[in-house]
Amino acid sequence: MVERGMTVRIARWSATHPWRAICGWALFVVVCVGVGAVAGTKSSDSAMSPGESGRAVEIVDSGQFHDPAMENVLISARSGALDAAAARLAAADVAARLGALPGVAKVEPAVTAPNRSALLVRAEMTGARTDAGARVQPLLDATAATAKAYPGLRVEEVGDASMDEALDGRIKGDFHQAELISVPVTLLILLVAFGAVIAAGVPVLLALSSVGAAIGLSALASHLVPTTDVLNSVVLLVGMAVGVDYSLFYLKREREERAKGRGSIDAVEIAAATSGHAVVVSGLAVAVAMSGMYLADDATFHSLATGSILVVTVAVLGSVTVLPALLAKLGRRLDRPRVPLVWRLTTRKQGGGRFWPTVLRPALRAPKPTLVVAVVGLLALAAPALGMTLRLTDDADLPRSIPIMQSYDRLTGAFPSTGSSLRIAVRAPAKDAAQVRKALTDLGRRTQAEPLFAHDQPPQRQTSADRTVSVLDVGVQYPVGSDKAAKALDELRQRLVPSALSGLPGARYAVGGPIATNADFTADVSGAMPWTIAFVLVLTFVVLLATFRAPVIALTAIVLNSLSAGAAYGLLTLVFQHHWAEGLLGFRSNGGIVTWLPLFLFVVLFGLSMDYHVFVVSRIQEAVRAGVPTRKAVARGITGSASTVTSAAVVMVAVFSIFGTLTTLDLKQLGVGLATAILLDATIIRAVVLPAAMILLGSWNWWTPRPLRREPDATVEQPGIVPVGVDVAPRNDDDRVESR
């Protein structure tokens, strides 16, 4: 018998009533997916606009402006100087073709670039901007016809709808491909880990069902916490990682116990008391870490936190309910059908093989120098993060292997105002509309005298139908996130706008636009980061303290996970803030790290790192409480869990690396950051730093303050299975030697 904790009682019921548990889980998943489909998804309207840029969005929205999709047709020379006469004929031709289309409201007269290198024809589409991408093809066909009629010129279309049409297909296509690849790659890794088809399929089945249920629940939750575009990607990423991990921990332990000759029910109970308990603690730690994102005052983080917590909770629920039922029902059939050669290799390496004992040897023989070298190396790897720059991404950050992005570069090169911009929004009583118009006209004229702003076209001014809201769009010469763009924003906010509008006491104004959103969101995240980190550290410490009843173990986990996160930050900065890896990873550097990524990456890494830490330390603690000295317990715990941790880490790294191949810079950085961090965590942290630190600490690892101590439970009869938190004295002689 083992301790009848909640996980054991649930596991025993599931194992003795397998069909009820399996059918109950299937019904739960179907209901979640169905409810999500019926409820639909509510998207966030904030579009990551905190601070003054958020106020600008509110003012503009209150004006209820007609915001049509605009298409730009750029006419330039294929080589050499532009033939002005031919360009004018081509402009007239494309304007006539576009003007004849029912989907075009109006075509503006052609504009010549300041350097005379190109002509620009702008067309306003009818209908809403939201579905313009589906209606843009006739415009693209008209532009293509003009291009065919004038082969000596480059005639190309770039606009709101054409960009959406070109990029949505590309992004959705490679994301769908990543989803398709991740499942067979995961299965292949698990086949190598288990050497049996059914054993490999069970973790994938549980992970996929958890993701499906969580996506359905996320859709329902979006009516309370509106969702964002990347949420389903993150749910899939986190769900596959934790779902497979939790199943691996449980399945490996149950398999290990069956190999010792135990029956299916007993093996499931022991797995529940050990790995099952570790899964629950790990899931709680992940959820606690994810909840730190609620401290950031932004809908994006709230949505990501909600989705991540839901998928982790569902994965834990599946691991402690339906997984024991599957294991009990399958029994020894779990190891069928076997992959002959792989099966022999996996059974031969149950003790961890030779690799991990070799990696572990320096920490066991010389813990102090090993710890110093490893920590110094991780700190050196983290050092570049001190120079990290945060920037939001936009379409301009997409790789130039996409043809329309090459057209975009030529457009913004000839007409900078079509690239980045700033928007001044003013709300004032209708009686002051004339004064507001004059003030904004003067302001636009003043920006034309400033070198930071674009001069190819005058600023565009609009007034709402009720004359209470006015908007001035000012083009900027420099891309979003650049230092020059930030200077242009400061110039407007601190000098030009207050000077122009100070004579209007009843007016409320704000400066927004992509440049302002980038600056405000970065400031918002930077302000929330210290509070979020402190929140995650404190609550994680509390969870681990309640689990192990050992303050040193909890504190060690905090320090090690912080080292892992810091090293990941440093690697991200090295790879993505510079240009040397662009060709290798297929991206275009914007000179920074995606603004929301460091905060999100910290909480995800802190949570996922707990999977390994809780699992490994639990195995070490089992050995110590069975009377094994700390040094030998560390060796036994790490080598005994090596195959499980290795398999779980390889799955995570593989899935995250696949997401690193996506086109969008934010998901690419997320995939690469998570993959490298998990790789470091499962190798350097768990096999070098953790054992060295625990050996040096010796008996201090297990010191329990008197208020946290409790007596051993009399129901514990199974050797080596000791309830978490029971105060069992370590072998003092050996530990005193080790702690010196």
C-alpha cells in the first residue's frame, strides 16, 4: 500500500473503473470543443495600445470615421532612370482600370516621388477594411494587366488588402505545416523513447485532447477575457509540451514499477503517489507562474495567461484521471507493438545509459569547481540581455523572401509617408471645430519643416461627421522602433502638439499611431516586469515550500530557474537583435526583441522548468528518505530520471524548434527562446548545476523548520515511497562530509 493521497485515490478509482474514466474524459473534451464552437471567440479590441496611444485610439473610435482599405500602385523603372512619359501613361492606364471596378470607391491623382524615381496611384476600396483581403483580387488583376502592357516599367500593388491577402496565406500555410509536422515528430521521438507504438501514442493522444479542450474553454473564457491572434498558437505550443511531459513522467514510472513485477493497479498507484504528485505540483507551479501575467495591464497578457492556465489545468486533469485508466486497461499491451531494435535499446538503457553518468561525474567528484564554472558560463551567456531592446513587430519585419515585402521596401523608399506614421487625435466641442482645423493645419505645416517627418506627401487631416473629433496623420521618415522614430514622437508630444493646441482649453488630445503604440507598450511592459517577476518568484517559492517542506530546496529552484531564464534572454538577444543569424533562421531583424516576449517567456520558462525540477528532486528525495546518503541519492535520482527528462526535453525542444521556423518574428523568437532555454535547463541546469549545488548543501537541502514538520504517515508500507513533507532525518555522517 502507498499513501492514500488525493492523486492516489483518483488514480485507483480510474484504474478500477477504466471505461467510466475514459468515456468521462472523452465526453469532457467533446463538451469543451462544442461549447467553444457555439460560444464563439471574442477578440480583444485594445490592439496593444496602452497609455497615450490608447487614449488616441479611444478618441478616433468615438469619431466613427469611415476607415476604408487603401491600395497603392507604385510605378518605377526596372533599371536606371524612370521614363516619366511612359510612367504617366502607365499611371493613367492603371487608374482607368481601377476606377472601372465596382470594388473601388475612388482613385486619387498620381503623385510623383520627391526624388522623381516613381509615381504613386492610390485607390480607395469600397466596403469594410476587415474583409478587404477577400475582395482585392480584381484590383491585383487590373494592376497586373497594366504591368503586362508596360513591360519596361515595374508596376506593383502594395496596400492594406493586398498585404493581408499575400501574408495571411503564407503565415497560415507555414503555421498549418508546423502543426502537421509537430505531431509526427513528437510520435517519432516517443517511439525512440519507449520502443513501442501504443506507449508512444498515449502521451500524444492526451496532449492533443488537452489542447482541443483548452481551445474550446479559451473561446468560452474570451467573453470574459478577450483573446488575441496568437492565443491558439500558444495553447498548442504549451499544451503539447506539458501534455506530453506529464504523460511521460507518469507512464515511465508505471512502466518501471511493472518491470519490478508489480501488477497494473499497484504500479498505477505507485506512479500516482510519485510521478502523479509531481505532475500536480508542477502544474500548480506552471499555473502560478502564468498568473503573473495578470499583473500587466494589457489584454494580450491577460489572454495568454488565461489560455496557458487552462491548457495546463486540463493536461494535469487528464494525467491524474484518464491516464491511470488507460494504463490499467492496457496493462502490458502498452508495450505493443514493439519496434524491434529500438525496443532492445530502450530496455537496455533503463538506468540512463552511459551518457548521463558521464555528464554527472564532474558534479559528483568536484562539486564546487563544477558549480562555479557552470554558473559563470550561464551568467556569461545571460550578459547580452543587459543590452536588450524591446520593440513591437509589424509587417515591415517579415522576411524579404516574400515578394510583396520587396515591393513594400520600394514603396516606402520612394514614399516614406506610406510606412510609419504618427496620428494626432483631438476631441473638442463642435463649436471649436474651425479653431481645431486651423491648429492642425498649422501643426502639419510645421512638421513639414522638421527633418524627422516625411515630406513626400502633406499630412492628412480628417474631421468626424459631428465635427467633434479631428485627426491628423503625419508620416515619419524612419521605421517603427528606431531611435529617430522615437525622437519624432517626443518632438510631437513634448513640443509641437502642446504648442499648437494649448490655445484650445476645451480640447482633449493624444498622439498615437504605430510608433506611439510601440513606445507606450514597451514602457508598460517594462513597468510591469519587476512586479511580475517578484510575484512569480514569491508564489513559486510558496508552492515548492508547501510541497517539499524544505526552504533550501525551494530557494535553490528559484535561483536555478532564474539562471535558465537569464541565459535564454542572452541567447535571444545575441540571435535576434543583430543580423548575423538572419540567413540561418530566415528572419529580418528589427534590432530588438518582441516587446511582450521577455515577460511571457519568463513565466513560461519558470513554469515549464518546474516540470523537470519537481520530478528530479522528488526522485532524489525518495532516495534520501529511504536512507540513501545525499551524494548517492543525487546520483540515483538524476540517472534514474534521466531517460524520462531526456525524452521530455527532446519533445519540447523539437516542438518549440518547429515553431521557430514560422514566418512571423514574434512566434519565431518564442520558439527559439523556449527551445534553447529548455535545452539548457534539461542539461546544464539539471545535470550539472543542480547536483553540484545539492551535494555542497548536503543535509541543509532537507532542513525543515519546526512549523512545517509532520510525522510519517502510518499507512506508508511500500519501501521507498514516502509522503512528501514527512520529516525524515538524513544520514548525518555522510552528509557532514559532503557539506564541507
